[in-house]
Amino acid sequence: MRLRAEVPLVAVVVAMAVTVGVQEAGAARILMLHPTSTRSHKNFFMAIAENLAQRNHSLTFVTNFNSTHQRPNIREIFVAEETFTTGVPNLFNTSTLQVTRQLFPSFVTSCSLTLAADQVQSILREEFDLVMMYMSFTECFLPVIHERKVPFIYVVPNVVQVGYSDLAGTPFFPSLAATYFYGLDHPLTFAGRMISTLSGVLEIVFIKYLVSRQEAECRARKLCSEDMPSLAELRLNSSLFITNSVRTMENPTLPYTPTVVHAGGIHCRPAEPLPEDLQQWVAGAGKPGVIFFSLGTFVKSSTLPEGYKKVLLEVFGSLQQRVLWKWDEDAMEGLPPNVRLSKWLPQQDILGHQQLQLFITHGGLLSTQEASYHGVPVLGLPVAVDQHQNMKRAQREGWGRFLHWEDLNYDSLRGNILQMIGDTRFRDEAQRRAKVMRDQPLSPGDWTTYWVEYVLRHQGARHLRSTALDMPWYQLYNADVWAVVVVVTLVAGVLVSWLCYRILRALIGCCCRARKAKKD
């Protein structure tokens, strides 16, 4: 009872700190760099920008996705020609490794191309109090930040990954948090921990190599001065690491340093009424309700192989429910009468609608967070990157299931849909998670704003910086200590064995001599 009484008091105190912090920090000029990423990731950045803009901060947002409307206190700088997302191959028949290999030249050049753009060079002549930047493909901006002595913050539209744990200044344990490329189940077996550890090392090596190539590109284009510190050094000087994760819902839970700020769900919001025509169509579904199917923004739906599309159409057409399908073309041949296509749909308003029965999703992090926020069970058809891991986690937690595309057929898809709609345990668990996700002392927007303004008030808040950033990995994880312990133990064991051998040999020699003397 005492704990319950103190929780509202904590919320009030923190809320007052946020309000006072806003007054002390004043209206800041913030440069936000998100020049090369996906449209869904921009939603996470924009949610942070909108919360800061509401506090009267002025934001200049460099992005590769243009907006359809303007927002108060937010100025967008559009650099569409510098994006690599248009070169992404068909993800249904291309592995993550193949995609990485194909896009690697763009990974190297994208930052320098953005930095060299006229519109970007123009805004860099302005004064800024703070820079907030994507953790990848923005490294060439670090010398500019360094020269101006401006604090900067990493904004990461995903969980803390092993390759970027050094930027967060937090230890990373591959035995707990496996890299999401492999979709390993918890608890990890010995083989799983081996894969997680080795793949994590490879990820770190790859990122360091990528940064070195980006630095060489930046110097070759004369965008980075010759006497600047290396990008590998500059990238460790951030003030905060804002991650798209809800800390109370992480599974497994992980340790963090104070500079890691959890902003998971900052883009989530209560559902609003649907557009009138869509509302009428949804209401016409009656008691069976509606199923929503979307592959997100990164995966182009029209690249779906014909065999998969045929299965989806057959299954959807056999259902009592109406199916709302996000599709990037105007029409589809053989569309059943209970299926409606649309290039754009208000996803959160649909997820929050009382007649929605199931969300069939690619399993992207933002989509699964929105489903969790609105208490909707999910059936995953993951395609690439972190989607398999997200859906495996949903299945393990009891509010979702997933199918591999190669296992997709009429019986498997229809069976899973009917079971998830008919078994109330999936919805019950989803709604329980929604309560947990919403039960926070502050909203993610207020929480994130407080810490951004904390950095502004304390000129970069260097006192939060972890000493782990100054330690080589073998010291941080005591590898040298354990190496010495192992060596000493082995040497001691050898010495003890040798002494025992010598003593035993001497005793046997004495016994033999005594026996021989007795016989003589």
C-alpha cells in the first residue's frame, strides 16, 4: 500500500521537474539529422520533434522523406536524392546479407552526399544549441559538431544493439540479448550464446569498418578537415542515447547506464474516429469484425511473389471477417468482395477500433509497439532485419504467432487466423500488455523531453558519461583478469601435479629400496 501511495507523488514530482526544466532550458535551437533511413523510422524521430516543438523549441529536421503538412516550430530540410532506400531489392527473395552487400556503397557515401548538399550546407551556417542524430550514416557530421562545441544526442529507432552499445556507454551481454538478425530464442542454449557472441563481434567489426570507410570518403571529398580527430573517437562523445524501447516491457530485462533514455511508444496515441467511408465499411462487417493486414512502409507489398499473394487471397476470401489490406497499387486481380485495398491507412485508428479482431503484420518494431499499445493480438509474416525477432518475442509472450513465408499455405494461414480469433487468451494477453505499456510515471514524450532539456541545462551533461567508454573491451569485461586467473590456475595445477609426481616417485623409490634392503 505504501508503494502505491508513493507512485502518484513520484509522477507529480517528475512532472514538476519537467515543467521547471522547460523554463530553465529556454527555447533551444535543435538540429535533427535523419537523412538516410526508412519512413517508419521517421515517425519515431518526428514524435520526439513534435514533443520538443510543443515546449517552444525550434527544430530543423534533415530528412529523406518529405512531409505533406507543416508543423509549428519544425522546419524540414528534404534531401531525397541522398537516400538509399530506393535501391533496396525485393526482400522476399533477397537475404539480409545480400541486401547489406548490395547497399554497402550507399552506406559509405550517403553521409558525405548529405553533408555536401546545398540545402544542408546552408543550414550549417546557422547556430544550434543541440544536435540530435541517427546513430548510422550521420558520422561525417561529427567534425562539424566537434568544432562548434555543441552537445549531441543519438536517437535510435530500435533497441540498443550490440554494434552500438559503445555509443550508449553501456555494457552488452550477448548471453542475454542476442543480435536480432538470427531470431534466437531465450533462454539461449550454449550454441545460441556462441552464435550471439560471435555474430556480435562481427557486427562490431563491420560497423567500425563502415565508419572508417565513411571517414575516408569524407576526407577525400574535403568535407572533413585533415587535422580533425577520427570519427571513431568523436562518435563516443554523445550526451544521451535515446532508444525506441519500453524498459518495463523488455524481455529479457537488461542493465543500462543513465545516458540511455527509453522512449518506446512515443509515437503511439489513442485512436481517433475513422474517415466516414472507412468507418461505414468497417461497421458493415458486423459481429465477425475486421482483420487488418499491412507489411509496413519498408517492404513494398507489390513485390509479393504471386504464389504468396494467391494464398492470401484464397484465405481472406474464405473468412467471415472483412479484411483491410494496405497495398501500394490501385487494384488487384481476383480481389474477394470482403477485402478492401488502400495505399494509405490510419493504422493506429484502425488498431484502436473496437471491431478489429486481428492484426496481420510484417513485425516491424513500430507496428508491434502500436499493436501492444492498443491491445491487439498479432499474426506475423516477418520479412527481414529485426522482424523475425520481434514476432518470435510476441509468440513467446503469448499475444502473437508468426509464420515463415516458406511455410505459408492455405491451411497454415487460415488455421492460425481462426485460432487467434477464437482463442481469447491472445487478446487477453495483448490487453494486459497494453495496461503495462501505458502504466508509466510520465508519457514517453515528457520523459524524453525532460532528458533532452537536462542536457541543455547542463551543457552536455558530461557528468553522466560512463567510464566504460574510456576502457578497452578486455578491461571492461575483465578478460585480462580472467586470463591471468586461468593462467595462474593452470600453472599452479601443473606445479602441484609435478610436486605430487615427485613426492609419489620418491615414496615409491624409498619403499622399493627398503624392500630390497630387507631381502638382502
